[in-house]
Amino acid sequence: LDICLGLPVIIRHNFATELSITKGQKGTVYAWHLTKGNFGQQVLDTIFVLLDSPPTEVQIDDLPINVVPISRRKTTGYIALPDDTKICITRNQVDILPGFAMTAHASQGQSLDSNAIDLNTLTDHHAWYTALSRSRSANRTLILQGFDSSKITGGASGALRREYRELELLDEITCLRFQDKLPSSVCGSTRKLLIETFLQWKGNQYLPVDIHPSIKWSAHDPYIIEQQPLPAWTTMDKKKFQALKEGMTHIPITPLLKERPENPDLFVSSKKRDISHICDGEDLSVMPPSKKIFSEVVSIPLSTSWSSNSCAFDAGFPILYQGWNVLDSISYNCYSIFSALVDDFVKVKSNTMSFNDARDTYRRGLAMRKPRRFPFGAYCAVTEVLEDILQTSLPFIKCTLWCELNHNPRRQPLSIKHCNIPEIRDILPTSTSQWLNDNSPAMWHNVCHICKGTLIKEYKFQFGAPFIVFPCDNTPEMIIDEKVVMHLRDRDHVYTLRGIVYYSSIRQHFLSRIISSQGFVYQHDGMTNG
């Protein structure tokens, strides 16, 4: 198509949202700049568009108000030929289209002073609503020809009525949850489960107060929850995916003329670096494989497979199970949550329950107990999960505030009833052993209400728990000891390192290393080797 001054156009890419150069923005051609192509032909290089009623006025130096430049952009895509051959092409052009008309889908978000609509091209009442509601007034709305009125008459379908009813119930659930009036029994990882538990609480005939009369349900027109089996979560097999990818026909086309780089000084070597052992900018040396032959049987730790954002659970569960499997004869009664989890570990060990089921049983229970903090399927941190699992019935660490002049503080801090060891010193520890056994008091951020002196905070362990956790996210250079000893009264409690959890900020994903009782280290990632 030829371009001309005043041609209405639509921008088809988000170039600069702060300047209203966004996908779907309308305007008219104000001017353009040409350049020569590889074959000497004229090529559109930059087009200047006068924006039509932008949200805010745009002023670019040396250009009139609301006139913005749009340059060429390179994109890559595929062309499918009739014989199923796919050809990779690269095009370099300005992302605009003539703006004489648009589809109902593309018009979403627009407000039009004049709106001419061809309703015969629209498939259902949703598209009708989208097209007609773009008008600012009915006086300047024009329907181009006759239309089939049956698309907006005859009542809504059963599926649509059910959809609106479910949205009303979900709106009611959201409101009650915000007001903190929703019991913990109302929970679920899907819409169906959430509504089922809500109606079990309220009753099947419950109606939200402001529901529209056309979608109300009653004994004659009951609300029926559609019974559909829940889809099973599966982990993609990378080998099958790669085989499918390799099976696609791909014919690369060599360009007749190579493009010259815009900056000849910026050349990138075509040789790829091996980054399989580079993590967050650090070169992790790989130990050569051991040639030693072991006569004893090596037991590979159990692990879980990723499912619905479960990496925070996948990273910690195998470590806890490995530690419990080594010390399955001791008592875990000091824990209020983990003692119940041990029952599932026993079932896993006897092959009467899968490890994934044990994890999901705990996740669902956690979502029911703390729905706002741990909704099923949402992201969470490993430290928060372990803090919940390793809750203790009695205080594990007693916290005491005192004044150097022996004044009594108005309020004492709460004792810690979980086994995540806090950062309790003014100076960060250099090792986990120092972290555990440095009993020197720490300065507190509050002051004495009498002498205004700084209060001192002191921590004391009350008993030796079977598991302890060191949250090391703020101490990346700390030495992690293989064994640490807690000196408590007349007894020493020895702890052996059983696992380390890592967080990849690039992948936004938790993974872990599990240390077996034989001293072997296993890397676990629920997405790849779960």
C-alpha cells in the first residue's frame, strides 16, 4: 500500500508506553523518511505519526505536539508452505497498519467519537457488546446493514449462566476473605473445589445478596456444580519435546546480501561458551568423576516432582525425609506439625503412599490452616515452609530483654517456637558453628523507657531439637560446617549437615543438594530430576 499525508494508521507495537506509542494507538501520517535498500530501492525508514487524542500530550524536541517518530523494527518468523515445510524469514519494517477499520477484538479499550459497525461479521453477543460499547454516544453510532437479531435474543446459554453464577460466588468469597470472615475450611486449588467448600459452609441454596434476578438459582432451577475430573499435573519429558522439535522441517535461507552491522566495532564471537557450570557469575569447578569402586549399596534419596509452583516444598521435603530416615527411631513429639508429617513418611517408606502425595497432603493442610499466607499453588519461600513444618510445641529459643542499669523493660519479646535459627548477633557470623554457639548478648533497637539506654537482647536455647535450620540468605560468604555442636547445659547436641537449599534469581526457582548418610551429595531439582 502507498502511504500519504493524513493516512489513518494504527500502531502495532508497544514502542514507548510513557509517550503513548503503544499497540492499538490511532493516528495519522504526518511525514516520513526514506532510505536505500540493498538493491537500491526506496525503503521506509522512519514514519512520523500524529497521535489521535493520546492520554497526555507528547512533546518531542523539534517536533510538533503529539507527533512521534516510529522506526523500522526487525522481527523473525516462519512461513508454512503447502508441503508443511517451514521457512524462517526476517523482516525489517515499520510496525503500523492502515487504520480505516479494525476488528472487534482489536478495538478493546478504544473510545470512539464516530463508530461505524458491520454486525454481520461478528460471531456472538460478546463481540456485539465489544463493538457497540466502543461508542461514546448512540447519536454517532452507525450500523452499516441489517443483522441477525437472534444472536442477542433467546436468553443466555446454560454454560454462560453457570459462568456468571460462579463469578458471583467467587466475588462473594473474595469479599469475605478480605474482611477476614472466611473460615479456613473454604479453600481449594481450583475454582470448582473453592466453590464446593464454600457451599458446604453456606448451604447449596445460598444466594449472594446483590445477584441479578436473571441468574438466580432455586429449587426449580438449581445451581449444579459440573462434575469434571481434575486434570493431572505432568512433567514434560525433555527427550520427547526435543524429538518433536527436531522432527519439524526447517530450511534456513541464506540472504543474497549480508547486512552490515550498525556498529562495526561490536562483533560477537560465534563460538558459544560452555555455561553449564556458570551460576550467577561464578565459575563452579567440576570435580572429575571418581574411579573408586564402592562395595556397599548406594541408596539414592527420594525426591518429589514439581507440580503447581511446588519448588519451595520440593527443595525442603527430601532433606527432611533423608534426615528422618537416618534418625527414625527418635521422638519428634517436640514438633506440632512435623510429628504428623512423620506418619506420612512412614507410609512413604513402606510404599503405601507416594512422596508426591505426602508433599501435597501437607500443602493442602497448610493452605487450609493459613489460606491468606499460603494459598495452594502460589509462590512461597523455603524458610517460611520450614518455619511452619518445624514449629515446636514449647519455646525453642527464649528471648529476654534487659537494661544495663537493671531496669525492667515494659514488654518482653515473644519467644521463638520454631527451629529456624535467627540472626541474633550484631556482627554476622563467619560459620554455622559460631552462629549457633555465640551466646554474647546483642544490642536491641529499642531503648529503656527509664534511662533511655539501649536495651540488650539475649537468646537462650531451651532444648535440643532433632532438626535446626540456618537461613543463610543474608550471609552468602559464611562457612557451612559439616557438623555443629549445640552446647546446652550439661549435654552437647551434635548436628550433621543433611542438605542445602539454593535460590536462582534468574529462574526464580528453588533447588537443593541432599547429603546422604554415606556422604554422597545429590542435586535435586523438581522440574528436571524429580
